[in-house]
Amino acid sequence: MSDLLTAATGNTVRSYRLESTNHDGAFHGKIVAPKKFEAGVDAGFAFADLLFGLDLGNIPHFGYAYPQWRGHLEDIYLRPDLSTEVEWSQGVHSLIGDFWLKTGEPVGICPRNLVRKTVDRLAGLGYTATIAVEIEMTLFEESIHEARAKGYRDLTPLGGTAGTALNLSRSSDWVDYMTAVQHRLDEIGIEWEAWSDEDAPGQSELNLVPGSPISVCDAWARARQVLREVAFEQGHTVTFMAKPTAGYGQASHINLSLRRDGVNAFFAEDGPSETMRHAIGGLLQTMPGNTSIALPQITSYRRLVDLSGPPTTISWGISNKTTSVRAVCGHPKYSRLEYRLPGADANLYLAVAGVLAGVIAGLERRIEPPEPVTDMAWCLPPGLGIERIPDTMSKAADALEADPLLREILGEEFVDYWVGSRRWEWMQFHTGGGDPFAELSEWESTRYFEFP
């Protein structure tokens, strides 16, 4: 195989990088020699099951029932998807893969497997999904070593301290960084649509080209790695924390459309189609439970402040960006839904699996949504029948544990595992020095700035 690649690229393949994300969205993998790769490409490469059992502080989760295959440091096997192969750098080829058990069954909590599971179920209903994602990040002038020395606090925003959105007057260091990212994405074949300044000082947004759910999630994982590597090379720092400072937070909005028989199933001349209505109904009904997946960390919930950008209510509206689900209607090509809940710290594979599960639930059960919100969905008075999004990790975990739709579609194994891991994270925060009353505690900066 390496001989063929040498002939095709003109370069000797010196190593293969195997890539995946764990549950928290951290980019994991290993580097293998060409002969090792050729020997294991079909059977897969062994990883200890602890890959899905360590928290972001490198401590094993305890306090909940493990799946049968986990807990004894048994091997699980990453099978590379050959269609994802790219030449990451000279002589280094990288591939993204999925995790499988030695029995030949997919690991049920593997993020990429969960996306495939929901995509396949959607296909069984006759639909294919197209998604797009907005990656938000905050850039700082300091190097990663300087940021670590400062405890990731009181850092200098790259590009200046002005906080106006879409500002083209940022200093050249910000432009140089984003241009280098653009060139790097082009080199490895990650298609992007746009990048821009965002609301907070140092904050930027990168929009990836729409595509199939798995391919976009793969591009997301690699694009974030590119953003990190370019920052390291230029002596800067980037973070995907949901709220890296006491100012604005960061999101990861997911845009979704469905096609059936080659036609946009969300389009109707007079507004949302029946398919779109049912998809909205399912998304809203599963939103309390999906909040745990879309807002995975302690800091995620600090974003949920009225008038600050993120949605705070379980609501939808037509072209209404204050709601949690925005419907874009009236165009045969561009009719779509924007799911505005996920933070920048969400694992996109899991967030997309949760979104598709909500859509599937709505389509299969023909769930009708409530009336759309036509006014601002923030600061709504009580008595309107519009619930607020769960605003703590514990509330969201309880909602997911009790959601029969997400349990049935995503699987008991994943739901029990995820709920257990979030309760563990809550306990670590409250027993490890976290301050629930601070705008942003030092514990959170230390734990979340570099990972996920």
C-alpha cells in the first residue's frame, strides 16, 4: 500500500497518523509505521478502553455502571476509514477511524459510530441529511507556554481589544493567522466558506462547506487541529472553551437540511413543510435531554444569559435568531434549520447525533411543534408555556436520563454512559476547587482551555 502511495504522491510515506475524538471532543490517536499500518489496516489498531474512561483531568470516571467491555483496560480497535486519508505533512498521512470491539461489534459510545447510526436510521426513512457548522474560537497573542504559565487567564486578545463584530480593521497579526489557517485547510483539502471577526475581542468564526454529517464532523475535527497547530507555529494560542473570559461565549451552530428523492424536504412555498414541522417538533421535544450533549462542560452553562447571544428557551421561529431552532423557509435550495444550542466546546459528532436523533423522533412520531415565537425569545415573562433550557449540568443530565426518545434512538449504553460521565464532571468541579459563583473559575480555565 505504501508503494502505491509513494507512486501517487511522489513522496515516501514515513508514518500514518490515526485520528479520532473521545467523548469530550479531544483529538486522540497514535502514529504508526508504514509496515504496522499495512498489517493492521483491516483488523484495526488496539487502544485501551480507558480512552472513553478518562476525564479532562486524566482521572478515570467512577460512580456509574460501565458497559460490559469497559473497566478492565481491554482493547478496543480503531479501524481507519480509508476515504479520509490526507497527506497531513510531508511523509505523514492521516486517517480518521471508528472504534470496534474484538467481537466485531461497533463501540456504542464511539462518537463517529453514533453519527453513522443516526444517518442510517434517517436513510431508512428515505432521507439524507446535509449539515454545516460554524466554528467559533478565541485567539490570544501569548504562546501556549506563556498561557500555561499565566493559568490561561489575563491573556491578550489577538488582533486588538475592540469587540465589534465583523470588523475588518483588526491588526495584521490576526489577519496573518487566519490567512495561514485558510492556506493550511486548502492544502489538506478541507473546504471552507468564510472566516470573520466575531463579537468578543480575539474571537473569530470559521464556516465549513456543507456536506454529509460524517464528512463535516471529520472536517470539523481536523480544522480545529489546524487552528491549534497554526497557533503553535506562530507563537499564539487558540481556545474552544464555551466562555474563555468573563465576556461573550462561543457557539457551534449546526445547520441542517433533509433531502428526499433529490428534493429539499424542508421546502414549501407557504413556509415550513410538513417534514420541517415534524423535525422541529422532535428537536424541541428532545432539547432538554440534548442540552447535556450540546453543552457538555461546566463552563457551557455560563453562556446561557438572556440578551447575550445564546438561546435560553426551548423555542423556534422563522428567521428568528433569538430562538434555539431557527427555520429558514421559502427557498427550494436554502430552506433549512439552524440548531443554535451547542457551545464551541461540544463534540460535534455527538451534537450532530443528538440533533439527528431529535429529527428522527419528530419524523417517526409526526410530532407537531408549538407556535413559532415571533418576538424576542429572551426575557420572556412566565405563563407563556415556553420552557427555559436546563441551565446546569445536573438539570441537563437528569433530562437526558429521563428522555425515552433519545434513549431509544441513541441507545441505552450511550445515554447511561454520558449521564454518568457528566455527573462525574459535576462532582470533580465541586470537590476539586471549582467556584460556582465566579464568572469563570480558575478550575475551569485549567481544565477546559486546551481541551477539548
